[in-house]
Amino acid sequence: MGTRTLVCGAGGLYDELVARLRARGHLVETLGLSSLAARPTAETAVDTAAAALGTVDLLVHVLESPGQPIPLVDLSTDDWVAVCEDPMVGALHLLQACRPHLGPGSRVVHVVPTSAMGGAPGFAATATAAEGIRALNKSAARQWGTDGITTAVVAAAPELLIGPAASSSGGALSGPALGRTGGAEDLAGIIDTLASPDAAFTSGSTIVADGGTWMAP
Amino acid sequence: MSKDLDAGLLGGRVALITGGGAGIGLGIATAMAREGAAVVLAARRIENGEPAAEALRDAGHRALCVRCDVTSRIDLESAVAATIDGFGHLDCFVHNAVGGSVAPGPIEGMDDGWPGLLATTVRASFDAAQVAHPHLAAAGGSFLLLTSAAGMEGSASLPAYAMVKASQRALAKSLSQEWGPAGIRVNCIAPVARTPAMDRAYRANPDLEERLLERTPLRRIGDPTDDIGPVAVFLTSDLARFVTGQTIVADGGGFLGL
């Protein structure tokens, strides 16, 4: 049986990731972001998806936040809430809802832009949310590790998750060593590997999957 | 007692510190005042902030207290307005206040206290940045956020706190890039210091102090004024004029993962 995978997100990269994971043999159920607004709706949606899968071997939450750059001083409070706070709250609700369905061998993966580590001018709300979610992933690793549950963050190029306007963000001095910023198949391969028992001794760490731009630390 | 207003590393500067009535905020304010800054203690509890401001004035410093609940944008705007009224300009905005529950607990139980924590840290940082920006741009000033090593390595006991403190750090890095061309610097301090909150934690966990000391190479817990305050002085002074987007971990050497 393939890996039983629950994928949550919305957007072009999310759609492609779902297709690529299915192509790799994952049994995939998907979850829209609207269900994450409140804990009860998240629990209902996750329970339904988990029942269809039988259990959750792999949870993938994709923080995709396409947009154009807006200086923080010009951002409305509503936009700040929608782009920064709502995704953080949603990430929390998703983990809370999934916890009863995770067990020994389960893996939790958050896909975020490397802006989490380097910041992102014009996209401060996205970077702020992404780093908060990255910390939540680490805390989950520390709390759930003794139950055999592992976590990881896959940090992708901002271009993939935010858009081309985010290409200059991130505080890195050099471009990608591999000469490209990658795509869904590059990420799917890493996520697939993280779901393997061979990768089970890494937890809470961030795998930077940006073609070799961000190399720190 | 009168002092030369231009003396000290922060002579002539004006700083507003949220949560300035006690703990690390008051320590930062005191250290900045000792280096010549006029300080505004923005405190939710005026009964803490006013005596602290009075003590600073009695010591010959320029200080005032304003009541400020950082979850209220109106309060933040009023605090900045009071700063301008009192001292003419604003050079340094230090967002130190944190509220809501930071009680240890599992991710599954994070609902209680989480909204208050999010409001006082993440939303308040957003509001503070927008409110302070015009004044910091006019002064070529600096914006300082208090973060935590818990946000960098995650926390088994304080997942909510780790989440919001991590997010503030990414905000600081983003703003350092947005505001750098205007000459505004944005930095963070990740402190560990003896505060009223830590005293409460000690009472709840009798072995906590010993565990903290064991993991701290300098074998002591920081003092808000003498250990954390000088880091804020450095970051907001001309000594750090070429430093932005950075975090200084002031914890006695416990966390080395940065």
C-alpha cells in the first residue's frame, strides 16, 4: 500500500504537489484551507479525510501565498490578518485536528518559503507566518517525538510559493547553485523521501529545497 | 538633579518601550536612560509604570509613563503621540510587551491564552511598526523586537510562545530590508532574565532554576537592567549603526544554534 497522505493547501503549487505525490503512489486526500478557520470544522474535515485514508502516514501543509509586494506600512489590518495570522491559526488547527490520527511512523511536513528564515521585503506578512509555522513544526517534533511522530519543514524558493516578485527576497547573497529554483517535482521527491522509514531519524529540521540558494547555517 | 542631555551613548535620543513598567522592559528602559535617552514607559498597568518612571526621574533621567494596552492600536497611537508631545521626537521603538497565557502545555491545548499571545506579539508588532514608522523614518531611528530562543529551536513546553516569538523575528528581518533604505534599523534581542514572570515560573516549578543554571555556561540568569539593557543600548545606539536584521541572544550562552 502506498503512503497514506493528507495534503492541505490551495494554489498552483499545491495542486501540482498533490498530482506528483499521487504519481509516486501516495494515496492522497486533500483538505481546503477554509476548513481550518475554526478547530471544530478542521476536526470534522480531518476526521473525514482520515477515515477515507484509514490512517495518516504523512501530513503535508503547503503555505502558498501568491501576491504582489506591498510595503508593510501600506498593508491593511485585514490583509495582515488574512496573510499572516489566519495561516498561523490554521496551521495550529490542522495539527490539533490531525494529532489523534498520527502515530508511530507518521510524518508531519510543512512546506514554507525560505522567506521564513530570511525575511521578505514586500511580503512581511507571509514571512512572519512562515517562521511562526516553522517554529510550530519544531515544537510538534519535540512534543510528539516520543510517540514516534516526526516532523520536518521543506523550505522552498519564494518564487514557488509567493511568486516571481519575491525572487529578490530572503537575505541570501547568491542565487541558486543549481541554476534554477525548482518546481513541484523537486519538492515531491524530497517529501516522498521524508515519508520513508529511512528518513525517520530526522525530526524538526528544515530541509532547504531551493536549488542551493540558502545554505546557512 | 540635571544632566547633559547629549551625554551617553543615547544622548538626545527618545525611546518608547512597551511593557516598560516592569521586568525586561523596565530593565531596557533603565539602561537606555542611563545612557542619556529620554524614555517613555508604555505600560498596561499604570500602577507599575508610573512609580518606575518616577524613580527614573528621581535618578535624574528624563522619563514618563503612558498607559498602553498593546492590543489596542489606539493606545499605541496615543503612546507615540505622548512621546512626541513630551520629548519632540521618537528615535527608538522597543516592542517588549507580551501578554496572554504562556503556561506550559501541549499543542492540542493551545486554544486558551493563544489569542492574547498572538494579539500582544504578532498583531502588536504589526501595529507598532505602522504607527512608529513615520517617526523612525524622520529620525533615522531603530525598531527593536524582543524574541526568544524558543522560537528558534521550538519548545516542548511553550509551543504557542515559540510560534509567536519566531514569527516576530521574520517580521524584523523583513522590515530590515524594507526600511533599510530609509536609514531605519530593525533588530531583535532573545533574552533570558530574572523577571516577575520567571519568578512565577520558579514558584510553579521548584527545580526550574537549577535546570536553567545547568544549561547556562555563565551559570546565572540575566539581570534585566545590567545584562539585557546594555544589549538594547548597543542595538539602538550608533555603535550598531551598520547592524540590521539581526538577533542577539542574551542568555548566558545557553542557546548556540543561531
